Amino acid sequence: MIFPLLSISISLIITYLIGSIPFAYIYGKLFRNIDIRNFGSGNIGATNVLRILGKKAGIIVLILDMLKGFLPVFIVKEILQWNMEYAWLPVLIGIFAILGHTFTIFLLFKGGKGVATAAGVFLALTPIVLLIAFSFFIAVVALTKYVSLGSIFAALFVVTTNIFSYSSNDPYVFYFSLIVAFFIIFKHKSNIIRLLKGTENKINFNNKKNGDNK
């Protein structure tokens, strides 16, 4: 019993550290010699990178942030297959990946809002639901130009879908989606206030100056 608990503890620590890698900050320093936290929204999320450094940089950071959530969960769930004995472990791994991104130890526990990393986790847990939610996200952003609104609606979509697909085989995924949705909405509270006031910035893919979504 001690060995599995030790292995799980080590896995959670490693996952948190992987999630903590601030790719937006690293990209800005390596390729533009800037601290991305001093520009735009001051956040280390892919949207701020898109706004400040352009589409290519934004897409690269988005993919890397998603991989932080996808790879640890995929390895535990599909390769090590720990979920056969510990059905809750892939979900717990996902939570630590998201916590790593939003509270990165490498930047004094200040990180992004966790949307991209959470998307990576869901890609490993429920790929079909995630792909549909991503399409929903794209549609909302295309219609409204609000990345924050797309993120919120996508999170709610994942919860709603898991409610209808809930079964005794996946209760952990359902509760995880519920927790993540509340967490993402909470992290977007400032965006929600601006949306209600009509002062939220819209994203413009043809312009480096884009919307504020951390």
C-alpha cells in the first residue's frame, strides 16, 4: 500500500511541476526578450501572447499549455492504466496540472486562468466532448469576438454534456467537469464584470492588439 501511495504522490508533484511551466513567459523571453507579464493583460495565457506576439506565438503557447494537461493524464490513463485500479487518479492528475498552470511555482504562484490546460485534460479524459466543446468555443468567439465568453460557454457545455452522459462508470469525470467549470468562471470574474458593463475588449485576429482573456 505504501508503494502505490508514494508513486501517486510523486506523480502528482511531477504533474504540478509540468503544469507550472510558464510557456508564455518562456516564449516571450526566448524569442522577443520581453516579460509577457508587462504587456497587455499581464497574464501568461495564450490569448495575451496572441495579442502581444501574434498568431503564431499564440498558437504555439496554446498547444504547449494544452499538452501540460493532456500528457500526464494520458500517460496515467492509457499507458500506465492506473485508472483500472484507481479510477479517480486521472482526474486528480488533471486537477494538479491545472493548479500548476494557474498557480505556477516558477512565477510566485501567479499563472493563467487554466482554460488551455483544462482543455488538454478533457482531451485525454473525454476527447469527443472536448472536440465538440472546442467547436462551440470557436463559434462563440467567431460570433462575439469575446474569448472570455467562449471559454465560459465551453466550460458550461462540458458540464452539461457530462450531466447527460453521467453513469456509474464516470462519476469522477462528471464532478471534475463541474469543479473545473466553477473554477474557470471564478477566474473570469473580472471578464464577466466587463462583459456586463459592455467594456470587455474584443479579439481581432488581424491585429496584435486583442482581447483580455488571461
